[in-house]
Amino acid sequence: MRSRYSAFAKNQMQYLRDTTDPQSLDKIDEDANQEWADRAEFKQLEIIKAEENGTKGTVEFKAHYAVDGEDFVHHEVSTFRKQAGEWFFKSGKIKKS
């Protein structure tokens, strides 16, 4: 999760694509991710909870960022799948804070 947050902050969209489960790629709006990364000033990643169960994992987090000087918090629970020792993002569900 931390590496994906850093990729957003550094605008490294290829890394985000490379660490997304191939079965989930068609569900990702890469243009929206790019637009967000272009406009946002990323301030902090707050990991609320992380769980691993074999090849499945979940991470609840808050990404603190600003756009045009206004602060926001993106609160999400992401699911991951481990394959050949590497974690891949499967999906994310926004939580109401």
C-alpha cells in the first residue's frame, strides 16, 4: 500500500498499472487516477488496519492530500492478492469517514 501511495505522489502511473491484479485492470479508471495525481499534493498516508490471510490481504487507509489549497481525506479499504511473493491491488471501496 505504501508503495502505491508513493507512486501516486510521484505520478508513477506505470508502477500503479504494474502492481494491479491483471484481472482488475479493466475496472481501473487510469485517466481519473492520472488527473488526481496531477492535481493533488499528497501529504500523508495513514494506515488504519492491515490484515493478511494467506494470499489475500486488506488495507484500510486514509490518504491525506490537498487540491488547490483545500485539504481532503480519501478513506478506503483496499483488497490485494499475493502471487509469486508479490502483492497486487484487486479493488478498493471508499469508506465514509
